[in-house]
Amino acid sequence: MLAAIAARAAASDRMGGDLSHDVAALHDAGWLASCLPLEHGGQGWGCAPEGMAGAFEALRDLGRANLSVARLFEGHMNAVKLVALYGREDTQQRLAHSVHAGELLGVWGADDPASPLTLSNQPAGIVLGGAKRFASGLGLVRHAVVAINGEQGVLLALAPANDPSRCDPSGWNVSGMRATRSGRYDFTGSELADDAVLGELGDYSREPHFEGGIWRYCAAHCGGAEALFAHFREALQERGRIEDPHQFDRIATGAIALETMRLWLWRAARAVETRDAKPNTATLSLLARQVTEDNCRTVLALVERGLGMAAHEEGTAIERIRRDLGLFLCQTQPDAKRQRAARALAGRGLRAEDL
């Protein structure tokens, strides 16, 4: 499966690129259902300590194969976890049935500034208004966990997201992650099921599951950097430049960077996903995110310096992965996350091992 996803990555690297075959492959391989809790026929990937190792390796593997697919899969894993944490039992059962049937889920948090998402109780039931932007997987995601921001806090709901007429990908004008089909989804007038609201106000930002969960997309970053570095070594070999002392230095530096982020992420994932994890454990994920970003950017710089203009040659795997990884690293508010980690350390003795 992974080899086939990697082989299709070049063809889908365009606006509106088709990842439906890759989503179907994830379903056929049992990966979508593996994210479900054990009691609902899954492997607990991302939502149970027993499934943490499988989730970690799956995200790295997909990051190596195609970062756009990894982004959608991470959103699916996150959505399943949020429903497992905060959804009613009937919601969880309904969701499990859909996922076993091949449904891809997502988590859409960013509001359209001109039309933020709202929820109202009307005689006909619960009705949404407004829109989400940067919604990954338009046309592929069937239900999305959406954040509804209000004066009293954030409320989560599981909303239908399968109406093509509500999708607008025109605002996704970026160089990387083109195939994620990100864009605007208009929920105005969408009716929710009675069990669609998840948990209570403020549950979305409850730690260690909010910031703590960022190890998941960072694992995909790590896999993308690993793939880029592997292509870099192959390119040096093909050009007969791998024995150059400067390239030896880059290879050693890159290998250290990859292993450093992997170890940090593995530690964070294990700590956050234990059943008795404390809220401040999320700081480990924040630190691991910073380590991941720094070392991914180290690998990007090594590849660009080591290959020169060849790293920017369109149509090559190196150029595509470089663009995708560079954009993926811009995940929401990196500066704010860095400050939260620093503030937590400053109040706890400045030692990560104390967290």
C-alpha cells in the first residue's frame, strides 16, 4: 500500500489532485478502522495506549510516502480520538460503523473570518451557520469535527461535510500540499444529528489532548524529512558526489537531525497517550514540535545546499517533498506554541524531565 501511495504522489501534486485512491487504499488496508478504539473494532491508533506505537509508525510511514495523504490521515485519527474522548456512546457507535465502511473524517478548526461558524437551537433541531477555511480533504471527508467558537468557550460538534456544492477550494493558492484539497466549506443551514455535539464547552482545549496531540502531525513531518533525506543520498550517489567530504558532513548532520526528532516525538507520544497523563505533559509535545521543526529545517537546508539548483527542479520527488514539508511545518501558530512551552518550563524549573 505505502509503495503505491508513494508512486501516485507525483500525479496528485496539483490543485484538485485526486487522493481518493489513496483514501480507498487506507480503508482496504484497515488503517482507517485501526484508529477506532478497541471496543469498536479498531486498534486504538491515537486513542489508546495500546495503539500508540502503531499510530506513531503509521504517521511516519505515510509522511515518507506522501505528506498530503499523511495530513488527511492525521486529521482522521484526530477526529476519531475527539469522538472517543467526548462523544456519546451512540455517537461513537454510529461513527465506528461509518469508518468501518470506509468513511474519512477530519478536524476543521479555522473559521472563515467573514463568516465564523455558529450553532443555534431551532424548532427543527441543531443548525449551523457560517464556514470553515483551510478545511483539508474537501470532497473526501464525509464528516468533520468542527470547533464552534463562542463567548463562553469552544464547543465541538460532528458535522456532515459531504455536500460538493458547499466546497470552495479556490482560496488554497499555495505551493505545497496541493493535493490535500483544502479550502472553504460553508455549513450555513446544515442540520446536526441529536448526538452530534461532543462534550462540554472547553473540552476541545483540554490537556493533555489538545496541544499534547501535536505529536501526531509532527510524526508525519518526521517521515517527510526521512523521505527527503533518502532521496538526497540517492541523488548524491547518482551524481558520484557522495564521497565528497562536505557531503559526508551533511549526511552525518542530517542523520543526527532525523534521529533527534524521532526520539523526542516518541518520548512525547508515550507520555501524552498514557491513561494517567497529566495536563502539563502536553509541554513535552510542544517541545517535540519545536525540535521537529528545527531539525526538519536543518534537513531542508542540507538538501538545498548539497544539491543546489537540482533541489528546485520541478517534477522531481525532492522538489515536491521540499515544498510539501516546508508548508506543512507552518502548522497553526508555531510562535504561540513555542511561547507556551517556554512559559511552562519557566514555571517548572526549566527541565523537560520534570514534566
